[in-house]
Amino acid sequence: MQNSSEKPLVFSSADAGSSAEVAVIAEVGVNHDGDAGVAGRLIEAASRAGADAVKFQYFHPDRLLSDQAELAGYQQGQAASQRELLDKLALPIDVLAGLVECARGCGLAAVVTPFSPADPAELAGLGLSAIKTASPDAVNTPLLEACAALGLPMLISTGTCEFAELEPAAGLLRRHGAGGALLHCVSSYPTPMDAAQLGGVVAMREALSLPVGYSDHTSGLETGALAVMAGAVVIEKHLTHDRSAKGPDHAASLDPGQMTQYIANVREAQAAMGRLVKQVSGVERDVRGVSRQSVCAVRDLPAGHVLLVEDLTVKRPGTGVPANALPTLIGKQLLKPVAANHLLKPGDFG
């Protein structure tokens, strides 16, 4: 197991001058299948893949499920009922605490998603780096307020939400001194690529003036990178030991090798994206100087000559008087001679 210090999670708006690295969260979720040993191995796999954090889920079936709870379509065939499904996947708080320590030992931040208003208080002593709510709970005010009370950065997934439903959660984040982000998400497992709606990242950033991320349920290795190009500052992706394993989330997850490539794509996309400014890059300064054009003499011009339109043209390189300054030179007097096919310099005229 790798020993290193925990990576800090920074969820800053990708505005001009921002240099914070996009945070990548490997979502273990319930892909441990209720086995702490599997969970530990997935933490180590996340570290090797280059993730910044791992995320688990914390729930009590008795707190979460009423007698009317039903299985979602993607959960059908996994168990006879939600109760049976969740009973097999719930992690006790002491096991979760051990996994948080395991994550730290691997140099990863730890994030947990609670599901009931009483859950966050039980997570307070674990030393988490952030708290996250699942998409259906973006409108669950009691749970959101209980999470905010921990004073941790908050990540709020927004799948299943209409845009008009987001303002209460957005307002909570604006008031929340510890920061965080809204995560665009499509709650379909797996999500078809033509339903990923990555434009939602752009729409949320522009309209809500908050950091925005992406919780990715597609099967693609490039979707996280595309979300970064749309402006996401945090990416969450499910990690599994076996995509064909029996369980609700395995099919919408990546195996360790795929996760490694997925994260590499995210890092490459951020490097390509750069800062949200438009300026001359260091790698293009040579081309700028060579390829731009400057004011050039059409014929030999003696000192004292008053410049006429027919005396001048523009030619490469761009190291003399800029081409767009040509009209301003008409009528100026040369202080020194300029040979034909030579560029004019600022000191050549008065």
C-alpha cells in the first residue's frame, strides 16, 4: 500500500487564473458488495489509477426505507426487494472508519454519501474531506441541512432534477462557508452517450455562478475529459473490481485499468483546456514573430522623405512597425533612410 499524505480537494470555479487541478473521485459506492476486503482493494486500485479521492455510501436500511420502497429498474434482478439489496451492501460505521484510514494511507481524500438526516452526525468523527449527497436528494432539504452542519465541503449531485429545482441547493452552497460544488448527473445506469447532456455543466456554471462538476454514469473512457472541457472542476466515476459482477452499480463502473485511462484522459483534457483566458502562449511566440507582418518600404526612401501611401506595404516578419499601424505613418517624415524591401522601425520616422 502506498504511504503518502492525503490530497486536498479543491472545488474552485474554473475562472481566469484558476490553477487548481480537477478533482477526480473514484466512487467505490457499494461496489465492495458488502466485503470490507474488496473495499480496501478498490481503494488501492483508485490510488494506482491516479484518483484524488474515494467515495463510499453510508446508510441504514431501517432509516432509509419505508414499507413501500421499491427497486429501481436497474436494480431489478439484484434482489427481491430494496430491503434485501441494501441489507447486503450496508457498511457499519466502524468498518467505514477503517476504510477512511485506508484511503489516507494511500494518499487519497475520503468522501461519503449519507442518505438519511440522522446519518451525517455519525460521520462527524471520521475526518472526511467532503460530504456528498446523491442525486435524488438534491431536493431533500432535511438531509442537505444535516450535511451542511458538518462544516465540510459539500458535493450535491443533481440527476433527476429539473433546472428550476436546483436553486434551493445552490443557495445553500452559496451560504455554505466550507465550499463545494453542484454535480451535473444523469441518473441512468449506465447512461447512453447520447443522453449524457454535458451541456448541463455549462448551463449550471453560467446560470448559478457556482463550481460545477460531473458525476459520470456513462461507459465511455472519454466522458470525464469532455466534461472538463465543458468546465467541470470535479469528476466522479464509479470503480469496480468486475463490471460483470452482480450488484446495482457494477455495469455503470470502470475496472482499474479503465479507470487509469479515464483519469489520464481527464488530466490531458485539463492540460489542453488551460486557464480561461485568451493570450499568447509561450509555444507560439516564435510563430507570432515570424508569421505576422510589418510595414515595409516599397522602394529606397531617403532621410527627410515624407511618407506616402505608395511608399509602403506590409510583409513578414512581424518584428517591425505592426501592419495595422500603416495608415498612421502616412505624412510622417523619415529621420533616416530605409532601403527597399526593409521593415520600418519605430525610430525611423518622427
